[in-house]
Amino acid sequence: MTSKNKGHYAKKHSPDRKVNPLIAEAVRKMAKQGRLPCAVAFEIAKELDILPDEVGFTLDHLEIKIIRCQMGIFGYDHEKPPFRPLDSVSEGLKEAITHALEGDRLSCRAAWDIAKRLGIGKMVVTAACDKLNIKISSCQLGGF
């Protein structure tokens, strides 16, 4: 959901694709002022035993904005990125990122997997990617 799509998120999807009413109900219940934190979207996916992209599609269809990306990439209004810049990246982290690249980018899912495997925060992976000039792509919710 890039800024160019703001307020028109549903247009990213086929008009033939329909929203699951159970997901829509859960999203509406948790959204505040047309916004839903990334972490809450993942809680909904887990609770309903569905993939995160189904929640993301529903958010788009209902024109609800994802905020507070757990990777620290978007949704923090005008605040600085919520992750601390790194002076250097450990060889282990650099190797994990490099091996998981898809082309010249690291998928959101791969970044989450790296954080879990290495026992570090997701935003540490983001900060490492920032230091290495690697973009994170393919948001699991469809936000980017």
C-alpha cells in the first residue's frame, strides 16, 4: 500500500476477488480510525489460521491502512525510522541476508525467518539491510 495508492488500496486487486466476511469482521473490530498495526494483522491471521496476505487483501478492500510495520519500514507517520542504524553488520547476519536474497532484495518473510533463526529483533535485520544497501520487499500483508 504505497502512498500513491493511499485511499485506493482496493484497486490493487481484481474486482472479482471477494472478501471473507469473517476476516472483515475481525479487521473492523480491531481497526481504529481506519488504521491497523502490522502486529495486530498478524494476530488476526494466526487467530483465524489464515495467511497474512488474506488479512492484507481485506485491509486493502476495506481501505484500512497498515501502520507500525514490524520491520520498521512504514507506518510511523513522520517519525524517524524506528530502528537504530548499525555501525557494522556481523558476518553471520550478513551471510544469512546474502544467502536469502531474491535478486538484490530480501523478502519480508525471509527477514522474519532470519530474525527468528538468529534470535534477534526484526528491526535489527532491517537495520542490517539498510547498512548493506539492501531493500526489503514483498511485504507479507501486501503493503509493499
